Amino acid sequence: MENGWLNEINLGCIAALFKREVMGAWMTVAQRLLKIYLYLNHLINHIKIFLGIEEVKFGIVRPFIHNGVLRCGFTHDYEGLELELKFNKFRRDDVIISTYPKSGTLFTMGLLDSIFQQFYEGMGVKASKEFLNCRSSAVLRFLEGGFSKEGEGRLDYLDSRKSPRILCTHIPYSSLPPQVSRDGIKVIYCRRNPKDVACSAFHYYKNMSYMLRSTPWADFLHWFIEGNVLYGSYFSHMKKWYDYVNEPNVLCIEFEELKNDLEGVVRRISKFLEVELSEVQVEAVVAENTFQTRQSNPLTSRPFYRKGASGGWKAEFTVEQSELMDQWIKEEMEEMQDMKIAFL
């Protein structure tokens, strides 16, 4: 599988994709740069793998382990992850969004941004959306507004961001810095059913060149269940959240709620943040954050969005694969009976 890179290099196909994606008038400059970076990075990865100078494990390019969890060297480095865990410059009005990857991070971030914009409309205040991590890739750090110097000052860019800050991370509550619990920093935990998470992660990791594009779906699903994927086991992450879901500074929402009852979620988040919105403002937030609206906006339709749908797993899973995961879910959820997983 890992040596089949020659089968993937189709210059005609790459040229066509390059022309369609890069030259499209709907794309922003940042999106075009990111697309170029990803295509070139994908090609370079396979050349390095062929030459034996790039490592691959469980389909992940440039893997390493941090705190027992599989990571990719293109998105993080060991030093950066250590700094993230030790971050202690939170503000009382910060809001942290924590998710397992591909569980609704950007949807939730968009909601919070819209809620704050509506609340502070006319006051000239805008929420600062930030990713609480030290990425090793300068390109991605720059495109996400997180570019910073090396060393201990790599998170100093957060100090310059005006309040309220929206900080996004995939760190579970149990591993967040002690200040979060001590100062009651508000945290929103968004989870999504693991079948859709697996499908979304499979396509996303390949598209972003974190994982070989030749990786078979069946192999990835097996690794997902075993916890041998980026950010580790889905249920291990959930269990690290389990003891904290009823903390007064924590709000739990589900990705499926964002699809079925977006208005209800907006009201719950607003109440949690102690932000009063009028009916007109609630309607405005909802209108701004449907998947169709965000996908049609070139400023928000980044590569991180794919389908934004629930139930997409039905097109990927075989009957046998679905039954296998159902059994896995049943076994893992025995210790968390009061936490539900919604399937659409």
C-alpha cells in the first residue's frame, strides 16, 4: 500500500485539479495558497517515501507519539504540544471549544463568532477566533492566524488578540491547563457520532496530505477502532471528558443537534455565555450558520468543510463494518450510559 505512490501521480489529473481549484474566481487568495501547498506537499511526500526519507505509520506521514497519542509532524511538533498543555494566560471571558477531530469544531466556532458579533453589534467588538496549538507548519499557522516565533513565545500571539477570544483545541477537559477549572473558564464540548467522525476524518486526512491518499477505507476503519489514528482513540477522548460534562463551566452539545435544531443550540450557547439575544438576532445567527450558507461563502468554505452532513457514514460502511462498529460502540459506552450518541 505505502509503495503504491506511482499509481497516484497522474500529472494530467493534478493539472486539471490545479486549474479548477486555483484559478476558480470564488476562491480567496489564502484558499488558493493552501490548495497549492497541499498539492505540492502531497507530491513531495510520495517522493520522500519512495526514497525512504519519510516515515509512514498507519497511513500517517511523519508520525510521532505524544502522551501515548499518534500525531502528525505536519500539524504539530512535540515542543509545541508541551507548550499547549502548559498555557496559563487564559482570560475570564475566554471561551474554549474542545472536540475530537472532525466533530464540529468549525461549526461551533462559527456559531460563537456570530453570537458575539450580534451581541456586540454597534460596539465595534469582534471575537478573535484562535486555535490553541503550536503548529509546526508555518503555512498553516499563518493561514489560521496562529503564526508565531519558535520557543516559549510561540503562543504569545494570543496576547495581542482582543477579548472575547474563542480558543479551539482537541485537548479533552482532563488535560486542559489547571487554570481552566480554577478560574471557571467556559468550555464547550461538541461531540459527534463515531461513524460520521470516521468517514469525515478519512477524507480530511487524505485531502490535507496527513495520510497517504492510497490508504484503503477498510484499513483506516480498523485503525480508527483500534485507536491508531491521529489524536488517538475516539472513546478514549470521550472518557477523558466524561467526569467533567456536568461542571458548571462546561456545556455539551452534539453535532447532530446543529443539523436538527440549530436555533435551540444557539439559545443554549447564548444562555451558557450569558449573552442575551433578541429574536431577530437569534434568527440572524441561525441564517449565518447553516452549512449551505457557510459553504457558499468563499471566506468560510475552507478545505476543512466537506459535506457537513449527518448520516454520511451509510454511503461508506458495508453492513459488516457497520455491525462491527455497533458492537464496538456498545462495549465502549457501557461505562458512559448517561451519555448518548445520536445517529441520523
